[in-house]
Amino acid sequence: MTQDAMPKRIIPLIMCGGAGTRLWPLSREQHPKQFLKLFGAHSMLQDTILRVSNHDLFDRPIVVTGESHRFLVLEQLAEIQSEADILLEPTRRDSGPAIVAGTVFANQRTPNAVVLALASDHAVTDTEAFVAACKASVHSAANGHIVTFGVHPTHPATEYGYISPGEVIETPLHRVQQFVEKPDIAVATQYIENGYLWNSGNFMFRTDSLLGEYTTVDPDSVKALTSSVLESKTDFAFIRLDKTHFENATSISIDRAIMEVTKRAAVIPVSFGWSDLGSWQAVWTLSDKDANGNSFRARTIVNTTRNCMVISEKQIVALNGVENLAVIVTDDIILVSLRDDPIGLKQLVAKLPQTR
């Protein structure tokens, strides 16, 4: 596709179906983290929508979510005076089928459109740099590459996968040389020294490129998901994907289905203050802090307390002589945890299924 033939606007495709308990107890099955307002007036979902609200560059968004979250999506869109096509997954099938279904729908709206697939629960602190990265990627995506956003690491993180960039395709984009899984701290340090990037899990592609690559590896799933879209039903403000066809698709992540095997993968190195907010440590890192490193969204009484985070809408929280804690108070649960212990928190949540 030539530059002159490129679609005028990018279609944002926003994945909003996760159950996320990594920020438990605020984030739960019925109210996952994309709907939380952790840093101000807007939720993660709302911030994501607002990042793609420049109508000169971005078209009407598509949001893929589940039955139980449909009205939360609608309410939060209304709060920021935004609209979207809301596709309802009848069951969870991971990011691969969600993106394929959304891409089929986008292609119905605009054949061979360029799509920007985004997670709804990631933080970006520099919207201007994010938009610039989108503009820099659109030509390569329109010419058939599946572009992923590779984040310049700020530290040797063990909670992210990494991307090794290869030869330059067109500045600033590179071919993807290798995707690698989440490393330990020693390997992560080596990756950074070797110029690896964090894998943000956000992508830009032309609809026919993505569907063609997916068909190569799993034609039955593409057929099922296409039928699910074609036989969808409109229900009030929602588009219900056909359940029978959707459930015939293989449950798999987009990375494993496509990105790790395709020859079309490209990566653009970016620095726009990205985080997947996968732990209370990540939330603390992006939060405003006092001179002692404390982040408080609560009425607090403290003494010799350092590097703690407290969130409580109602209860007063008193801390004495402690550091590096996350204290999260909800109507029914009080969590006191080491701030930087996501594995321990995951183990804790597994013991408390009735509170999810």
C-alpha cells in the first residue's frame, strides 16, 4: 500500500476484557484495574481513550470487553464524552482471538485500515511522545509490517518480556530479531546492556496483514472469529459476538499466536513513560510522593514512615516506624503488604478466592 493510499485515520482497538487481580484488593473480577482511578480524575480505560482522541489521527475506537463489564465501559465513556463500538466477548479466549475479532470488525468498517491495538490498563505519562510514535509507525504498518512498541528500559525489570531489535527497516523502526520471556534480574541486566527493549504488548498493523498472518498459523480460528463477527447481534449500545463461533477459536495470546513467528514483525523504540501497572510497586513509582517517599491517597497519621503507599477512601490509616509497605483499605478488606512483592501478593490472593 502506498502512502497516498493509506487510510486517513488509525482505528484504535482497545482490549478491555481482563480480570486483573494484581492490584488486589482494589482490582477484582467485577471491577478490574482498567476501571480504577489511580492517578486522578480518570481511569486507566479513560486515559487510554483520551490518548487516542485526536480525530485528525484516530478514528472511532473499538473496545473489546466482556458481558460483566459492558456497563462500566459505557459509563466511563460517557463520563469523558466519548463513544466507541463496544464488542462483547461471549467468553475469554486471551488476546489473540480478541484482537482478531476486533480486526475483522475494523476491516468491515474500513477495508485494509490501519489498527492500533492497545491494552486498556497501561499507563502512559507522555501523551505527546505516544502520539509521535503512532505517527512514526503508521507508514510501516500501512506497508504490511506488524509494528510493536518497544519501550526503552529504565531498570532491569523481571516482570516484562523483552524484544531484541534487528536491522533498521526505516528510521526509527527495526525488524524484530527476537522476543524473549520474562528474565531473572541478572539476565534482565544483560538484556539492557545489549540494547533490548521492554515488550509493551501494544501493536499497529493493517487489518489484512494481521488477518493474513493469523490465517497462516490458525485458519480455523480466523474462520470461526470472522463468523462470530458476521453473525453478531446489536443489543442496545453493544455488539454481541456470536458465542458458538467465538468459542471455536483457540485461546492464545497474540504474542504466541503471531508475533513470535511472523516475518512481518517490526519494533519502534519508544520512551513515553509506559507501565503496565502490574504491581503496587508500579503504582507507587508513578504516584506523587512526599519528601519521605510516601504516596498517600487517604487521611493518614504517620511517624518515621518512609516509602509507603496508602489508599483508603474512608478509613484513617496510622503508620508508625515502617517503610516500603502498601496499605490498601476497601469496604471489606485491609491489605498490608510489602510494596514490591507481586509474587507474594499473587500467592495471597490465591488463598482467598471468595474475596476476588
